[in-house]
Amino acid sequence: MLLTSVFGLLLFLPQICSRHGNSECARQHVSFTSFLSLLFPPFLVYTILSKVQSDRNVYPSAGVLFVHVLEREYFKGEFPPFPKPGEISNDPITFNTNLMGYPDRPGWLRYIQRTPYSDGVLYGSPTAENVGKPTVIEITACNRRTFETARHNLVINIMSAEDFLLPYQAEFFIKNMNVEEMLASEVLGDFLGAVKNVWQPERLNAINITSALDRGGRVPLPINDMKEGVYVMVGADVPFSSCLREVENPQNQLRCSQEMEPIITCDKKFRAQFYIDWCKISLVDKTKQVSTYQEVVCGEGILPDGGEYRPPPDSLKSRDYYADFLVTLAVPSAVALVLFLVLAYIMCCRREGVEKRNMYTPDIQLVHHSAIQKSTKELRDMSKNREIAWPLSTLPVFHPVTGEIVPPLHTDSYDNTSMPLMQILSSKFSPHLAPPPPQDGMHSEYPFP
């Protein structure tokens, strides 16, 4: 009888805890089953299976912010060895969330966990398309120290919110908050209280919260306790207050265009805890929005319905590509050949030649050119072997004692291009100069003064 009562309590306790969403109740269930596993070892298998298969049901409303915290303390009792009552365990735990049967979460649901030592948060704004359809989210917790895992299912039953429409929506950008800080119930309650004090609506709800990083923002530098920033959208059932519409004034719009802070009278009601960028506030009035759907009218730019697609037949006619080949290959080749012949004629057939060049070049210029070439060659030879004879271009032209012209050292049949330049010029252009003085023991016909 005792065993039957214990089994009944173990079967119905997880369902009661899941229905009411009480994490403390679930922790008491874990402690109770751990105590029974010590008294009755067969209960150990049921304890592990019951924790793995436990589900939790939540009932958010469409168009209203949904926040679900994955508490580390709730999952600590899932990993063996199970902690004793009063024992403190601080193992790092990470969470992986996905839609059952799919690798990722639904598009409207986001997840954030800063460190393995902080709680994870599921948040988002359910859409009206999923109303009445249970969304099962698989939550896999992993102990990063022992690498033990535990899996829970979160069943999200989205409820319709047509009876509580919020047509007036305002989106605020808060600079001094991160998304996980803003998702805390205390902080979010304080912000909604400040907005309600300014707006004075009958119903006010948070619609969505988005990190600035998801809107293209940059990661802040880790200095001066800078924050990422967060966008918070709230909705109400009454029109916007005059304070919120002060941003639309031309003076404030001009200040925003000049990157200056606008003058808002109700900013002091937020400044104590929230630093709002009023230039990025967005006011949406859904009562004035007109449906943009237009019926498609067939006309210019829209093709008429041609019926079913008919693929081409299997037997296609052969096509002659000879003409295409001539146009594509032969014509460019002919043009290239003509250009080649013109270039060859210009470069090869219109050369004057060396003989014609020498015919029209003065002799003195040719001599200079030849002498420069010979001197250059001799200098290059000297750089290879420095013990060779002095070049002819460096020999003296005049006698060092008498100052008279030194006779040529070579016969007339010798190539005069190897002679010193000044000596060649003196022999060609000064025939009236006196011959060199006679050697010792020889008589001269010319008297000397």
C-alpha cells in the first residue's frame, strides 16, 4: 500500500509542477525522488527517467513579450552525483534550445546566456500565426565540468490576444542597458511604470525587446562600463501623450539631425535609471495604417497565363553552325593578319640602312663616334686587367720638352681610328704645321732661330 501511494505521488507531482510552472515545486520533487532512491534502489531508474521526460507548459499571448528564465539551480539536481540538501554546487552549465524536430528555435524566439555561471533566458514576441498550435522547445542542459546532459521540454501554448489590442506602439532605445538586464522582471517593471506615468494608459504591455546588436549595432568597448543598448517596444490602448510627441517638433528634429539631444520635458522621469536616446524613438499608430494590399490587375508588365509548361520535344532539328564559325573566328583572324602585315612593313621595309646613314653623316661626327667607342672598349678592358699598356687616347700629343707635335707612332697603313683624337685632327686639318725636329746626329734643312 505504501509503495502504491509513493508511485502515485511520483507520477502526478511532475504534472502538477509543470502545469503551475513552479520551479521550487520541481526542485522539491527532485529532492524527494533522490531521498527515495537512497531508501529503495529500484527508484533510481525512475528518478532519472522522470527528470529527463518532464515537460513544462506555458501560456503566452500573441503580440506580448514572453520571457522564460532557464535557472541553473533547477538543473543542478539533474546531474549525478546528486547534491545533498544544503550542499552548494557551482558547476558551469550551458543550455541548448531548439524546436522539436528542428535544429534551431522559431523565428520569433531568441535565447541569451552571457556566461556558464549565469541563467539562460528565452524571450520573444509570439506571432498570431502560431495561435492554437503548441510549440515544443527542447532544452538541453550540459554540465561543463562532468559533461553530463539533461533534457527538458518546454511546451509553449500561444493564446489569442484579439480582445486586448494595443494599437498605439512606441519603441524606445535605452543606452545604458543590456538585453539580459532589461529582461529582469524588476527592471522591466520599473521601465513600464515610468512609461505609464508619462503615457497614462489603461492597459500597457511590453511587446518586444531587441538587443542593439541585432539591429546592426557595434559591440561596445570594455571601458567605463559601456552597454550594448536595447530596443524596448511597448503598446497601449490610448493615443500618445504630448510628451512623447515632442520628438516630432521641428526644433527637436533639427537638433537630432545635428547629433544633439532633443529637449524632452518628461526625460527626467526616466533619467534616474534609464538613459533614453529620444532621437531613435519610434511612434506607430496602427489605427491610421491603411492596408497596402492591392489586387493584381493584368496589364503592362504582367504576362498572361500561358497554361501548363510544355517542354521541347525529344527530336530537335539539326542546325548548321558553319556560318557562325566563319563570323566568329575567320573575320577576327583576317583583321589580325592585315594589322600584322602593316606593322611588319613599317618596321622592316622602311629602314634607311647603315650605309645611307653614314653617307649623310659628317666625317668628324663619325670619327668622334668611333673614338668614343674605342675609348669605352679600352676602359672596359682595363677594368678586367690593370697591367695592360696605356690606351692610345691617354698618350701625349705634344713633346714634353720642346712642345712640338709628336709624330704618329704607326705607319700610314695602320688604322688611324686607334690613334689619339687630337693627333688625328692635327694630321688632317693642319698640313702646314712644321714637321717634328730631327733626331740626334741628323741635319735639318730648316734653320732654327
